[in-house]
Amino acid sequence: MAKVRLAGVGKTYPDGTSAVNSLDLDIADGEFLVLVGPSGCGKTTALRMVAGLEEISSGTLTIGDRVVNRTPARDRDVAMVFQSYALYPHLSVRDNIGFGLQLRKVAKSEINKRVEEAARTLGLSEHLDRKPRNLSGGQRQRVAMGRAIVRSPQAFLMDEPLSNLDAKLRVQMRAEISRIQRDLGVTTIYVTHDQVEAMTLGDRVAVMKKGVLQQVAAPQELYDRPVNLFVAGFIGSPAMNLLQGRLAADGDGARLTLGDQYLSVPASLLAERPRLREYVNRDIAVGIRPEDMEDAELGDGAEGTVLTSTTELVEALGSELLVHFTLGAPPVVTEDTKELARDAGADNLDEGKRSSGVIARFSPRSRTTIGADVRVRVDTGRLYFFDPVSGAGIWEGPAPAHQQKEETHA
Ligand SMILES: Nc1ncnc2c1ncn2[C@@H]1O[C@H](COP(=O)(O)OP(=O)(O)O)[C@@H](O)[C@H]1O
Ligand SMILES: [Mg+2]
């Protein structure tokens, strides 16, 4: 086991594609770090550079105490688990797991010992003599994990290892990977485009966009304090609603105008985030998480906390209702939100639009129906704010470290 450090690591492919841009990551010994971001943001390239499968164009890669930029893959002592687990169909589970050790001429008794240990960890002990074709998808994925485990590597590198499994199995294997990693305590870098997987697995999660690291933090920290619009919109499902508003002073608090309606921003929130005062009488990007809205009919909606609209769609999930409606405030259009729209499969954000679609998570006790007027109570203490041009989150105190760096370079 070892720490892994990327310092300014970059990759430019021979055709000129800049896939990874000066990536800084410090992964602690035994840590589970998840690298997440939309397809094409450079996750696989970053992982392959750590594995030694892709040449590093710039920067320094350290595994343990060794700089390994020029070390061939086989000497880096890391084990990679891929999306397509490529088992040898003619070999038994036992031989598939032990294959790498046989190549390395490890003694047969030692191989047997390690394979059986790994099989126990993975719940494969009864299947050691089977062929891959007689295994379920989840069991095959476990065999692929077994190959990595028996090598007792310094680090596991996993590239979307669960993306070929169906949804239910993915959840199950997710829990299993988490357990195994904790049991073995092996430093792990795990790549996925699925933000739920990222949040549930990672000790810390690193969010990338177009080859550039946006934020690396514990899952809850990412959710609660995203550094910019991209992270805010990428982490969370349904996504944070983003609207363009305008802030005006109002006693110790502020009044946030959203189209032809307004919300009162409590004084306590302004006290926590004094930088918001710089935005008074200016446009501001506002974020509202779906769970920070509720049907106002289910409780009292104080003045300045209620928005009105018409329910357009209700998705009843049993435990909650996803209620869709429109507010008369323009969408936030920045480079970040365009990238989010692309990732979500939308053709484009309509820049001229005067209104925005919003999704709220209501209690299933709500009686709202399609076409009905709806009053939506907003937890105004939990509003998110961003600079409408740069997209940077507006938080109290010093900006997060990497943001400071960007600012000083600018
Ligand atoms: N061998 C290659 N040559 C040129 N460009 C590549 C190569 N491999 C990947 N890319 C490009 O590099 C970028 C990052 O790709 P990749 O690391 O695979 O992203 P991800 O794994 O996040 O989907 C993409 O624009 C992709 O098209
Ligand atoms: Mg990839």
C-alpha cells in the first residue's frame, strides 16, 4: 500500500488533444478516491497514466516514495480493474484469478493460498472450479477483482468496473467493493461518470471537467459547498435548480428577485456569507436543491418563502413526489451550465429564454396534480449562490485552495 501523488500531471495526445491538464491529486495511503466527471473529461487518461499504460506529457507521478514517470507498467505494482473484465473463457475461476501470479512465477502453493484467500473475501470459494460462462455478471466482476487482490498491489486502479452490470447488481457490487477496499485497506483510485457511485464509494471525490480538476473533497462537502456551478449541477439527482436572480438589500437580509416573484434571504445567511453583499443590485446565479422545496399546503409558508407556479408533471416515487413546474426567471447560461446541459443530453441551453423549468421533491402527502396551481415553500436558509459570470460559488471566508490558485494566476 502506498500514497499516490499527481503533481501537475498533464496529457496531450499526439493529435494535439489536451486530455488532462495539470492535475494535482494527493491520495493518502489506504484512501478510496473517486474520479468523476462527464464522458470525455479525461478520467481514463488520468488513470492510465497512473497505471503506466499512457505516457505522461508533463508533471510528476509518485507512488509511495518513488517517482514513476518513466517506470514501466509492470514495475509500478498497481492493479487495474477494467469495465470489460476480459476473463479467459477456457480457464477456471481459480486459474483466472491466479493467472497474473503464474506469469510472475510465484510458487504454486503460494498461488493457491492467495487465490483461496481472495475467493473467501469475494464469496467465490464454491465457484473456484467453474468456468466464467457458468457465472453471473456479478460473479465475473468479482473474479476480475480477485485478479487484482491476489497481487497485493500498492494501489487498485478501477475504470468504471460496474458499468456493464444491471442497476440492481451495480448497487450490490458497489457495497461489496466498498467493503473489500476497507478490509484490505489498499489505496484505490476509482473512475466513474456516475455521481451516485462517486458519492457512495469515495472517501473523497475529485470532480473533473474537460481535463481540469474542479474540486476534490469529501462527498458531503462537495454537495454542501460546491466551488462552482459545474460541481453544483453535476453532484445531486435530480440536479440543483439553477436560476438567474437579482439581489437587493432588505434590512439585515436581502430580497432575491426571481422573475416576477421574490424570496427573502435571511439575515443569518448573509451573516454567514458576507461576500453576498458585493452582489447587491446585481445579477446573481441562484441554486435551489429539489429537497429544499416543499408543497406550501403541508405547512405554513411565511412571507418571502413561497413561490407560485403551475404543476406540469408529477413523478410519484412512493417515498417522494418529483414535481415539475416553471418559474419566470431566466436560466443561468455560463460555460459550466452549457457543459452540464451537454452531459445531460440536452441540445443546448436556450440563451434567450425568460423562464426556467424547476424540479422539487415534495412529500408524498402533497395532493398537487398536473395543471393545478402550486405554492412552493423554499428553505431560504439553504439557497446556493454563484457568480453569474465566472460561476464560482459565493461562500464565506477564504476561497478553497485551488480556487485561490486560479485567482492568483489570473
Ligand atoms: N488515444 C487518444 N488519442 C487522442 N485523443 C484521445 C485518445 N484517448 C482519448 N482521447 C481524448 O481525450 C479526451 C479524454 O478522454 P478519456 O480520458 O477517455 O475521457 P473519459 O474517460 O473521462 O471519458 C477525450 O476528448 C478523448 O476523445
Ligand atoms: Mg473513460
